[in-house]
Amino acid sequence: MSSPECPFCNIANTNPPVNLKGLEPIESNSFEPAKNTAHLILSTDHVLAFLDIMPLTRGHVLVISRKHYEMLGDMGVEAGQEIGKWLPVLSRVMTKTVFGDDSDRHWNVLQNNGARAAQVVPHVHFHLIPRPKTDDAHKSSFVMFGRGQRQDLDDDEAEVLVRAMRVELVKEISRIKRDEGVDLMSDLKRGKL
């Protein structure tokens, strides 16, 4: 189920699920998303994660369902479970990549549901927005989607950031297996994700 007019469906349709095979492929050129569609971090059977093209802050990530669901209530259970599985993983990846460690974990997780709730692209998606320290942190933390607040993503910087996020993703998947006993890499290798 996809919508030909939907930019997120276009990204999903041009970036099939990626079969990650370990640390080395993530760092090499074997994990290449389709050109000119998105700065892709993760692509599974049900979920994609990529950098927002107009980020509020450096490292602003979008997590979407592969299938086209306009509203959260329309989403299938399997897709919802996958998004729920990957949101904490990707937030830790984002934290280490953007902030450099786990000590600064300030970010927004947003899901705008419908036009009145500021949903611009009518395809279920979540925003993971890092909130780095600033001189005016209190005021800027409340500015979410105001005009003039966003700038176009720099493609060169995005490429470097995405590569770092992919490396960190594999480290986090390994940590989850070691500490939680959940083998996400095995699921990825079997093509389940």
C-alpha cells in the first residue's frame, strides 16, 4: 500500500529493506541507499529512518512506516511494533552521534497526527529531534515548527552524519544483543526487519 504523490512512499519504494551483514558493511560502501531520495540510516520491512531535509537541529531524524498510513490510528499492528522497537534504538544512536555520549539525552519525539496537528506529509512519521545546549535553551526548546526555524539539510554534512549513525547503529545492535539478549542483527540478516 503506497501513495504515488507521497514523498515518503517514494523514499520507501526506492529503498528496499537492507540486509545488514555486520560491522564492516555498514562502514563500507555496501550499504548504499538509492541516490537522491533520502539520507537513509535504516530500512527494514516495516520501518525506514532518515535525516529530515529541513532539520530543526543537527541529527533530526524521521522514522516512518514503509507502508502508507496517513494517520497513526490507520497503522497496522506489525508496523507499529517495528516503529516501537526502533525508536529507542535510533534515539540512542542519535544521542551518541550528535552529542558524543549518553550523558546528554535531551530530544523531542514527535508524531503529528493530521493537518490540524501540523502534520505536513500525510504519512505516519515520527521526529527524533536532538536538543543541544544553547544559551537560550529554555526559549528555543519550545519552538517546534515555526516559520524560519528550519534550514535546508547540507548534503555533505548529512553524508558524514549518516555514516556515523550507521556505525553507531551496528554498535547499538551489538550492545542490545549482549545486554538484553535481543538479536536484532539476526532478524536483519534473515530479512525479517
